[in-house]
Amino acid sequence: MVVGRPELVDYLRVVTEQNPWHSTATVPSTLAPPYERYLAKLLWRRLLHNEPQRHQVILGPRRVGKTTVLYQTVRHLLKNGIKPDQILWLRMDHPLLRNESLGDLVRLSLRGSDATVEHPLYLMLDEIVYATDWDLWLKTFHDEHWPVRVAATSSSTMALRKQRRESGVGRWEEHHLLPCELSEFAELLGTLNSEITVQTTTAARHSDTSEPAGESASGTSLRHMLAAMPTRHMPQAFPEHLWSLLTMVGGFPELVTTLHDLPTDPTDNTVKHLEHYVLESQRVLRSDAVERAVYKDIPQTAAVENPLMLERLLYVLAGQVTGILAPTRISKELGIAQPTLDRYLSYLEQAYLVFTLTNYSGSEAGIQRRGRKLYFVDSAVRNAALHRGLVPLSDPVEQGILLENLVAATLHTLAAHSGVRLHYWRNDDREVDLIYDDPQQPLAFEVASSPNHNRLGLEALIKQHHRFSGNSYLVAPQAAVIQPNDDSKGIGTLPLDSFLLAVGTQIRWAALMRLGVLPA
């Protein structure tokens, strides 16, 4: 952008609109609400210290709160002495900005500032992949030591993965922000409802899983936390219906905050009260999480000949959640070639709508690329894609499916932060739902609606892969804590809510370790 062009006036107007703190020195509470997700509490520290020197990129699905985290980061920077005019927000999917050179926009902004490498301009780039040559400019900012520090967001990993090999290595760090898991969901509800606050705080204190032991998070693995659970019935961590509420409304903070007047007593005609929230959630998720990803985000970075086919594929996948994919049958049903199906499926994964797991083999060379198992990143997106309404609340089969998807999605979030591979295992007619393939402390989980569910799959896994003896669990609502070493077959049991609380704690610590900044 060249000074003197007529568009300059419009550019300055857009910058003024997008940076209200330039005139007020504060971030409006409508943009940065009081409740903060874990990333918002520490990203500002990473930007201030900037050791090692890296740009920070937040990845995650739409509606998950990435933009809110950036606004809350601005608020923290202001509170910690950064001048308002040293913070510049640019929403890169704005019609006026998306066709402009990011370098020219930043260069123009630097002209009006006194930024130096020691006192830089903090750039908040929302939906960065919409900027032309964004990756080359991030590389230039880093390599040529421009006086800027960047925090950016993206709702798709597609463009980032394409450019990371050449431009990203050593220049930017990626942080996943995924839908709230159960403990964070309860914490957010607790800011709105004192009853839930008391219940979750009390349960966390008794569960011995609320804080990692030791001097650092790296010293406490998920295996250690599960083994530390006392062998007895755990106090109920959450109201019984809370996990089903999460699967119906979704772990999207903006949607969760609409639940402020929902009764916490599940006997108080909860289904009647849920109807409005569930239907509104599904409407919002279809519009934003599904349609914007399918018709805007993916076509922005990929050659999609028929976006409608992407939506049809997502609908088919939603009907097969927790199942093993049959690519030949799906290709035939949709009338597309199998290579096209594989490509479209990868787009949906990179847009944070679904994820797939491969069959565990014990070695990288033996991992089967076919026979993948499918899950949704959030069960509520699956329900929205299928227009399920309130049906899952009264259907035990669907409740079981959503329960398994909830556990899988929670472990998937942990795997994304920790870098551990997540699989399932199947051999002939024996199957185990989830394999958390930590190289040092592998874990296997069978998810069930009842503690009386059979352990045949886990027994077969242990027989074939001895490393899972003493590291295998059945996870079910209302289960007692039984450690694997106390069972003759080396299989333990865990209550669903306490298990998810432990995984939630690990997610936060893994995210902090990835960020490289621990709480003060």
C-alpha cells in the first residue's frame, strides 16, 4: 500500500475501528470477557519475553475462542505497561485488507511508531492465512529483525502445513486451542453458577488430580496421575448430566455462556430447559463451524471443485462417528473417486472438524493407513451436521456414541499438545477404543456406558502387546477406581468424570510446557 493512494483513508478507518484501545487505552469487555482460557493467561508472557524469538500462531476451529484469546492478550499487554499504540490489530479476512501486502501494511504502521527491537510493535493478526504471502512476510519479519512481535490465529492448518517446511521452522510456534474439555467446561459454567463451582472444586481437591505433583509438569505424566487416584469410590466430580450437556451444546465458550440460567438439577425437567440451548447451538455451529469451514476456509487454501460435496461427506461421516471408515463404500455412495475422498477427508481434518485414528501395531512401519476410525473434534458439531436436535438425550445408543467421542476428543486434545500419537486397536473381532501411545508410559482405554462392560478387547491387546499390562483401563460413568495392579488380568477401571478431570489437567500443563512459560 502506497501513501497517497485513496485507499489509505479507508485503511486508517479500518485500523481505527479494529483498535479501540488506541483511543481508550482499554479493551472493551465485549471483546475480551473476564473468563480466560489457559492460553490467554500466558500467551502475553511469551510475547513479552520472546525467548527464543518466535512468532506465535493459535490454531483451532471456528467459535473456539481464538480471537477472544488475542483480545485478552492485548488486555494483558496493556496492563503490563505496553503502550496502546504499540499494539496493532489487523483482521486479515477484512475485504479491504485481504488483498493488500502484509509487509506494506506493517511497514506503513511502523512509519507512525517509534518501535525498536527492544520496544517492538505487537502485531495481532486474526485469520492470518487470508493475507497474501503471509508465510513469506513472517519469515521476513523474523530473519530481517523487524521491530515486531506477532501473535496470529488460523481456523485451518492447511495453509500452515503447506508453508511450514520452508518458512515456519524456527520462525513460528503453533498452539492448539480446541473446544473445552469437561473440566474447563465445568469451570466456565462455574463462573456462572455457584453450585457447579462448589461441586467441581470439592471433587478436584479430593481426587488428587487437580494439580500435577513434582517440580514441573514434565515430571507428572497421565499414567502417574491415574495411578495416584486412591483405590476407592471417587467423590462425584461433576453433576451427572454435565458430560451429556457438553456433548449436546459443545465446548465452545461463547455458546457455554448462554447456559447461565440452566438448572443444575438433572431431575428438574432439564430436557425441557435444554431444548432452546441445544437448538440454538446447532444453528450457530451449522452456520459457523460447518458452513464457513466448508464454503470459506477450505476453498481459501485448497482446490475444491465442489464444496457441496465436502458438506455431503461431512454428513455421511457424522452418521459413522466412532466407527471404522469404509472408503470404498463411501466413495460409491457419494459418487466420487477414492483419491478425492481421501483428499476431502484430509481437508475436513485440517479444518478441525473431524479427526481419524489409525490401527495400533506397535511399530511405525506396521501402522495401517486404511481402516481408520473416525471422530468429531466436538460431538455437538456432529449433532449439528446431522440436525439431531434433542434425539441423543433419549437414545441410549447415541449417548454411548457421544460418550466415546467425548473421551476420544479429550485425549485427542492432549495428544495435540503433548505430541503423543493416539490410535485405536483392532485384531479380528477384538477391539480397544483408544491407545495413548506415550513411548515411555503407553495407555489403553476402553470406553463404556457401564462398569460391567466386558474387557475382552483389553485382554486381547495385553496378550499381543505386553507393554499394556498394568496400563489398561475401562472408563465408565459411576465406575469405582481399581488400579490395574489390583486386578488379576492387569486391567483397571476409572470413573468417567475423574478420568476426564485428570486428562483436562494434563492438557493444561502440556499446553503450558509447549508454550514454554509457566505461571508466576
